[in-house]
Amino acid sequence: INNIFVYGSLKEYGTRSSILSGTEYLGEDETGGFLLYHLGPFPAAVKSDNIPKGYTVKGQVYTNIDNDLIQTLDWIEGHPNFYYRDICTTINFGLAWIYLYPMELVSNRVLIVDGNYKLKND
């Protein structure tokens, strides 16, 4: 897999977007099977079996993600102890890496009802 689906600070204009500067932006996309929560300064996608009908997480897909970049992203995202890396299927671009948060840690957090974490520039 050489694509990554991003939905928070790694999105274009996000605080960590420069990390993806050596990659190719494919475009806006969505993925199902996850819920998106607001953690304050950043969001968290979690796997769930209880997804509302039609709910998707909105984000962006980048390609040309090599192993060195994955290692850097794993470190930044705290994989596997904070966020953990998994695979999702996006609507437009197919399989991609995604960083997820443990479901048990979002019990008191606010669900982002439209699945779209808005950056200050959005």
C-alpha cells in the first residue's frame, strides 16, 4: 500500500501537512466503517460496528508513501501506543493506510456528526 488517508492535522493546510510534501496529493475522499471524534486540537477516527447509515469520514488521499515516511508517521502518530496504523478502503482511491484511535478512549468525546474535521482554513 502506498496511499494514506488523512483526516486531521496531516490534511492540506493542517499543522503537520508539511510531512507529506514529498508525496502526491490524489484528492478529497471518504471511507466507511469508522466514526470521527473531536479530541480538542485534533480528531480521532475509530473503528466501529455501530455506524449511522450513510456516515463516512471525510479526508484526503496522498500517494507515494514509502517505508521511510511510514516510519516517520508512525513515530509522529505514536503508533502503536497512541494512534495505530490500519488499512481502510476509500471510495475513490481504494486501499490506504489510516491512523486510528482506540474506541475505549473516546467515550466522553464529541462525535463529529458530518465526519469532516474542519481545519481553521476550511
